[in-house]
Amino acid sequence: MNILEVKDVSKSFGGVKANQSISLNVEEGKIVGLIGPNGSGKTTLFNSICGTHPINSGSIKFYQKEVSTLPIPLVARLGLLRTFQQTHIYGKLNCIQNMIISAKSESTGLFSVFSKIPTTLNDKAEALLEFVGLYQKRLLRAGDLSFGQQKLLELAMALMNEPKMLLLDEPTAGINPTLINGIIDRLIRVNKDYGITLLIIEHNMRVIMSLAEEIFCLAHGELIAKGTPEQIKNNKNVIDAYLGTQ
Amino acid sequence: MRSKKIFFLLVILGLIAPFLFPAFKLQMSIMWILVVLALTWDVQGGQMGYNTFGNIVFFGLGMYLCAATQIGLFFPLGEWTAAGGEKTFVHNSEQYFQGLFLGLIVAAIVPVFVAVFIGYGILGLRGHYFAICTLGLGIAAGEFAGGIEIIGAGQGMTSPPWPKGIGNTELRGEFFYYICFVLMICSFLFLRWAYSTRFGLVLNAIRDNEDKAEAMGINTMKFKISGWMVSAFFVGIAGGLMGNMIGYIEPVETAFPGRTFGVFMVLMAILGGKGTLIGPIIGAIAFHLFKEGFWTFFLGWQYVALGALIVIVVVFFPEGIMGYLREKFPERFGEVVDEKNRKSQVELS
């Protein structure tokens, strides 16, 4: 079953056509990659899916529900979460607080503003921090962590929310090679153990080829190829987009 | 446990203070009002990261509403203001306290609704844009109030004087001192509780990264408006009390004093350490002591001295007193690396 269906989505900023009638489907439970040279519209597509900006035309369906017109928090509450290319964490709060605030709040009524924080969240937060290897630093301010650790924290925060699907924008950008292996390992476990569908933007080919079961390639705002990692590696369009035509 | 003891000690000190320093009753009442202003400013400016100059709107609104209710309940408001300071109408003691009670309720509730209304419009703005917009609100409110004839327009109006026949001016001072003190304690306790709920955490999340908070499914607007409602509630009451203590309400200087109180509430919170619960209280008390000290000992140069204080605070304590302590002693604030649990060390290979 398709968890996410993007159909003929176009988005332009003034004269720049960032996305031109892009269609892609993501099957539930899979790890899917999204690649493309810089400025090819990958992050724009993520923003469109999450509702950061309205799209010009097309439709985006999550579990058969149209989400392209919904505001960001509502899309997130449906279970479609994203992480950012630059780490977005709450710098002055400690890791535990970062985690607790990321949990889905059960009540949404008028007086839920002052609802008590369930104590069970603390254990869950600690368990997830242990999963990404940040347990010892849980009481430090998140802003004092290193960039790589912040990326891991952001991943843990996303898991805390128990999403159905995660959009990861370059989870390994700017991270040292040994830590990258750790992140790959964690992402596979997220997919297998927690059953979360992943759509990953990635520039690191080694990472995306070893992670993804299916890859979409964008260039100058258009979808130019899709297929298994093997097919993508040998696709002429993809090679041309990355290296220039000969 | 120890902090609870200190708290009770301070409350008792606050309760007996008007008898220890009877000459400073009014000054101490104003100090508690300032503490309330600093505490509630910190909800936006410190905890939520929205630097507002607009809370002064609720202050003036509360002041006018309270006085207008006190008078309007028993006498025609227009004739009262037209009479200026003349004692044409006199509240008897029953009318006075009834009026004050209802006036304070109105002064609390109406600003809350105004906060929802304005907040819905402008809390979508961020950073400097929000600050400038609220600055405009404060100025506009002063001009607006200066144009309404029934509340005295630019001339201002008097609030009802203390009724004759009960006690002397000492009793009046003590009465208002205790109301101010109770208001301060209530706002402190309320905020302490509120910060322990989801409200506090979400406010901090908005301050640190609002985009992230939204992307994680938090309806940030709801929390931003709720925060402003809380501020408006307490600031409105504070304004109502201030109007009664001063006895004379003038639109720009006392009701919407953006240049003085509007800036002071920001300074006090920053001086004490914004984003902390205790910081604004310390800041407000220290600021009030400094300010009155300057006015007494450096008269003529008081604003120069105040300016120098501001420069010193901004240069040497940009995070305020509490922030400075946190930088110096992070362990005291619970920022520690847990060395015990070695097995969960980051093992990424």
C-alpha cells in the first residue's frame, strides 16, 4: 500500500520552477531515497509535503488523505514528520526536555495548554536517548552538543513522536565517517523495529545505496529517474545530471 | 525543601514589611507591582522569546477600566471626569470597596480578551517585527485614550479617593500594600505551576526553535495566545491597583507609560535573568532599589546613572544575574554528564 502519493506537484518561486509536475509514490514500510544535484528541488518537495508552503498545482496524499492544504502542525499530527538539513533542536533545553516536548500530546482541547506532563514520558525519553547513544548527556543543554550529536538527538526526537513516516533531510551531512555508520545502523533499526517508513534526501551515495530499496532522482526540478539502487547507478540520465552530458 | 523554607521566610518578611518600614509602604507596593510586570513580561520576552513592548497596553487598559468601573457603578462617569478633582461625588466606604472589587475583576478580564484579539493578529510576526509592532500598540493606545472624552481625554481623570471615615492614610497604604503583595505572590505561584506543565516547555520550545515546534505538530499559536492572556490578566490587575494608588490617571504618563514602565519591565527581567522564574523578581527588586537610590542621591543625573546601569548590565551580564550564575555554575542547575552509566557511551563504529 502506498503511504505517500505525490501527484503532478509543481512549485515555483517567482520565475524559478523548483518542482515541475513531480509524481512519486512511497510504499508503506520501505526506505526510499531522494537524490539529485544541489538546487534540484529536493528540499522544496519536502517542504511541499509537510505544508511549509502551498503548492501551485498537484496533490499530495498521505494515507489517501489530501495534506497539501493542511497547516504544518496538522500534517505532523497525522504522523508525517520531517527533520531538517540544519539541525533544528531546542538549544537551551536539555536533551530530556527536548524529547518530552516532542512527544505527541494526547489532549488537544482548550485547556490542554496547561496539561500535566506524564511521568512515563521520562522513561521513554531516556530509552530513546540510549538508543541513539546520548543517555549520558541527557542533562546537558542540547545547544552544547556537537553537530553530529544534535543530529542524533533530532532523530530521537522524531521517534519520540511515534510517526508513521519520517522525511529525513540529509541525515548524514557534516558528520564524520564513523558516526555515519552509526546513523545508518540506527536508521535501519528505526525502519525494521519501529516500522517507520523513511524517505531520505542524501548526497552521500554510499549511504543512500546501502540504505534505500528504491531511489528517486531529481534534477532541475524534474523527476528524471526512479528505480532500485542498481538501476539508478547505471541510469544515463542520472549520470548526466551529476557529471554533465558528454 | 530548603527553597520552601526560604520562600516562607520571605513571605513572612513581606507581610511584616509595612510595619518595619512604614515610610516606604507606597514604594514597596510599587515594587511588587514592578515584580508582577517583570514576571509577566518574562512569559513573552524570556520564556517564549517574543520581545514585547505591548504589555503596557494591558496595564493602562486595566487602570482605566478599573477606575471607570469604580466610578461608573455609582455616578455618571462623564460628570465625574468633567468635574476634575472637585469632590462633587463622594464614594461611601461600602461603595468604594464594592467598586474596587468589581473594578479589579473587570481590569483582569477585559485585557485577557483584548490579548486574544490582538494576539491573534500579531503573534504571527516574529523577531524584530513583533517588537516594533507592539511598540506601536503601546504608543497608539496612549494616543487613543487621550482622545476619549468620557475618561478625561488628554487631561486625565482622578480615581476615587479613599473613603472618609475609615482609618487614616496609613491604613490606605497598608490596604494597597497587601493587595499588591498578594497579587505578586499569586502571579508567582501561578507561573511556577504553569511552567511545570506542558505550557512552560512549549513556550521554551517556541523560543528556541519555533519552526521545529510547528514541524513536530505543536499548535504554537494556541500557546502564544495563552501566554499573552496570562500576562494580560495579571498586568491588568496591576494597572488597576496602580491607578488607585496614584490617584490620578493621565493617558501617556501613568496609564500607558511606554517610556518608563514599558521599558522598565524589559530591563528588570533582563537584569535578573530572562527565561528564569526567580530572575525577574530579583531583577525587579534590584532595579527598584537602584532607581529610587538614583532619584534620591543623584537627582538631576538620575537618568544618566540609570543609563550607566543599563550599559553595565548589557555589557557584563547579558544573560542577567541568574544567567550569569548558570554560566558560572552549570552543575548547580543540573547540567551534568552522567559518568556512571558507561555502557551506554556513544559507541558508533
